[in-house]
Amino acid sequence: MTSTTAPACPVCRAAGPRHFGRFDGRAYWRCDRCEATGLDPAHFPDKAQEHAHYLHHENQIHDPGYRRFLSRLADPLLPLLTAGMRGLDYGCGPGPALAAMLTEAGYRMALYDPFFHPDPAPLTNRYDFITCTETAEHFHHPADEFDRLGAMLNHGGWLAVMTCFQTEDSRFGAWHYRKDPTHVVFYRAGTFRQIAQAHGWSCTIPANDVVLMQKPAA
């Protein structure tokens, strides 16, 4: 996606996202419908580059600081769950701390990550809830990913996402989140409301950078 073309938005599939700007030599687009901003695919990292970057992350399962960070999502999600529910930690990374926290709370958890837990078997099952923390910003094809996540949810199930919401456009160029070479798409609160509406889900934002979307009961 370059400034000279206008394909569909990869988040909401609306036609004609516009050129947003160039930062550090890379082009970005903006969708006026869902308010997402993204990196021109010509600048996407390849799989080897992604993997090498992720190996520098130091997210350990028992790290108290990392667990406090993840509790921003776990705390509003846990009251919505009931005994016996089964969850999937999608994009769990090498240290699936959130899955460990939810397992300790009494829930059965499956893991999937394209680099660190690549077994596709969990993707053939259905779940009562799916967590997706610090993962959605890496999606090269976000609309397809949200379709996949919705298909794996049972009716009445929850999709819990945590990603750093974009704020003022004036801060975008200097934003640390944009400068991560593996972050290719950026969402606002309104983006998730658009995603939820397109799928017929409810949408609540219990805290900054956290969204809970529920698939309707059958």
C-alpha cells in the first residue's frame, strides 16, 4: 500500500484509505471510516526479521511487573467468566504469562503463536474467550485475523484485546509504539467499535488500551 494507490482498508475493508504521512522514510495510510492507521506493506518486516525482533523481548511468565501489566486486561475480563470456561491466548509469545494467570484462576487455556507456539491444532477449536495482548498491532491482515478470532468464539464468548491506542496525530511520528518495526497497524477506540459493529459484537472499553468484545448469544 503506497501513497499512489488506494486499496481497501485492511482493518475494516472500506475503500480508499488515504496517504497519512511519511516517518523515518516509511509511508503510512489512514482509514477515515474506522480511524485505523497503518504502515505501507512495502515496509513490512519479513518473518525472519519479525522473529529476530521478538527474541529481544524479555516477558517472563513469573515476572511480577509483566503480570501487573497484563492485569490491565485480566482484571476486567475475569468477572465476566464463569467456571468451566475454556480460553485461547492468541499471540501468546514465548512467555505466556496471561495464560498462566488465567490457568491459576481456574480456566483451561490453549496457546497459539505463529513463532513460539505454532501448532495450528488450537485454531480448529472453539472457545468461550480469547485473549489477544500486544498482538493486534502486528497483524498484517487485521480484517482476516478478526474474522478468524470471531469464528473461534462460542456464542456469548468474549474477545479481549490489549494494544496501545493511537491518540493525537501530532504525536504519531515520535510515538514509541510506531517506531517498533514489527508494529504495522494502529487502532483507536473508534476502530474497535467499528470492528465490533461489523461483526455484530458488543464493545466495551474498560480501561485505556483495553477492549472487550462479546459475540452475541445464539
